Amino acid sequence: MKHMKVIKYWLIVVSVFFLYSCEKETEGLSRVTYFCNLTLLGDATEIVSLGGVYTEPGWIADENGVDVSNNVEVTGTVNTSVAGLYRLTYSSFNSDGFAKTAVRQVIVCDVTPSPLKSGVYDVSPASDRNGTTIYGGAFTILIFQVSPGRFYVSDLLGGYYEQRAGYGSLYAATGNISLAGDNTISLLNSAVQGWGDSLSGMVGGLVDPETGTVKWTALYAGYNFNVILTPQ
């Protein structure tokens, strides 16, 4: 019985010591961190004339009500002498080093007036493969004019493999198309980097000048991809 009392006594002593040690180790570690609020001014996608000047619309950032806009870091560049899609990343770090980020797309393109507008397009969920497999999702692609009547397309398959199947950007069918005076669209070239091949052709390409809706059937790997696009 005496031994049991001794053991209980030492268990109490050890427990008190352990709790005290934990309190000392965690002392001062409980605190509140305020994350930054970061808002981009202007549009999430900006269009700039090829050979023109990109003017940054700016941003607003605050941490717990304090303006920290001057501390925002911007990575990425825009080369207005080369047509293409450029991404700018904005990062606002709070006092504890946690970042809030935002991304802006800048499209540098030929701005010659055209029924086919440069910008981001929504892929209609009614788009399909071989008339049976419906896309069904909210996917987007990019189209912009490289030179009068010639356009770059980020995915001629309308995001079927890149976005719908989730394979990633290597499986987008990038390429160039041409727009004729009667608003019909023809394929100039294409490539699917992930599989190292390209489209075998395109039929039915057409843009509706009234609504801006674009459609085509891309022929690839024995399938007909019927793509319908609407401008954002």
C-alpha cells in the first residue's frame, strides 16, 4: 500500500511538471493573423493592341483595414511587340508572411475590326463528341487575332481533353485559324503536344456576326468534336 501511495505521488508530480512545461512552450504563441484583401482594378482579362502600350489598371490591398497597396509584388511581363497571352500575378503578403494572390490575363493582339472577337470564350455545355458525348461543363478557351483574318486558338477541341478529361494543358489542341469574308472559318495548323499529333481537319467553321457565337467541327483521332463558343 505504501508503494502505491509513492507511485501516485510521483504521477501527480510528473503530471504537474508536464502541464507547466506545455504552458511555457506555448506561451505567447496564440495570436490572430489578418489576411490581406486584394482587389484588381480594371478587368481580369485586358486586351492590348499589338505594338501598343500596356497601362496597368492597378490594384487595392489592405490588411485589417490598413492600406498595404504599396507592398503588393507583381510578377510577369507584357511584351506588346509580340501577340500572345501574358499572365501577371499579384501577391500581397501580410505581416506573418501569408500571401493573397490574384492573376490578370493580358492579351496582346491585332485589333483590326473583325466579326470574330479576341478574348475569352465559354464552351457551350451542348458541345459534343460524335454527337453523343456531351461536354456538360463550364469550360473556356482563348481566341485572339494575330494578324488581320488570322487567329490563335488555345484549344480547337474546346477543352475536351485539357479541361473535361482533366489531362492538362499539354492535351489542348492549340492552333491557328483563318476567317474569310463570308464569316467561314478554316484551319491553318494545329498541334496536341501531349500526344505529338494534330487535327486531321476542320469543317463547318462559322462565326455569327450578330451574336458573336462561333462553331466548328474539329476532326481528331477518328472523332468529330462539335464545338460551340460564346464570347464572355
